[in-house]
Amino acid sequence: MRGYCDNIEQATLENTNFRQVLYTGKHSQLVVMCLKPGEEIGAEVHPDVDQFFRFETGSGQLIVDDNTYEVKAEMAGIVPAGANHNVINTGDVDLKLYTVYSPPEHKDKTTHPTKADAVEEHFDGATTE
């Protein structure tokens, strides 16, 4: 496979894993996520990584430093490197989203079925191709 091409909306909506890495390039990484009602990613900071979020279904909050944004389907947000951030599902259905890290954050092909399984496995330089 060279590159990545798929219906990202469908892939996101079908995903039931807390986190699943779909593709890792040298400079970016595509990940789908599913947060259960009341669940959150957890406050974190990526010192050298910008992060793009696209929300496909559900509702919640995107917190970036001291800013709280209410999010729902068809909304997007960007977290600049060095910002303290979190995503929280405040709704009563799954919050499904995809995110692009630039550069990659996780090991390629990482799948965490639940948040409890989400042991930090940082990018080790190995790409999908």
C-alpha cells in the first residue's frame, strides 16, 4: 500500500476502539477514536506535535489550554504543539472522531480497544510503508 485512501467518515463511524492508528507517515499520523459517554482522552500536552480533530458523531468538549469549545458532529478543531488539551464526551452517545498528529505520536498499527488498554506507545520511527 502506498499512502492512505478510504472513506474516513465511514471508518470513523464504524470504529468502536478507544484508539486505532490507521496510517503513519514520516510527518503525520491518522487515528480514529471512540469515546463512550462520560469518557475523556485525559489532559495531555504534546510538546512538538500539532493535532487536528474532526468530530463525526456525538457531542462533547474540546479543551485547549484555558479555552473550552463545545463540539458536535461535523466540527473540527486544532490543538497547537505545547497546548494542554483534552476531549470529553459530554453526550449520551459515543463521541466518534478522527485525529491527525503532525508529526506522529503513537506506534504504527496501535489499537487500544478501551481507554484502560491505552498504554502510551510513542512513535518509534516505523511508518506504515
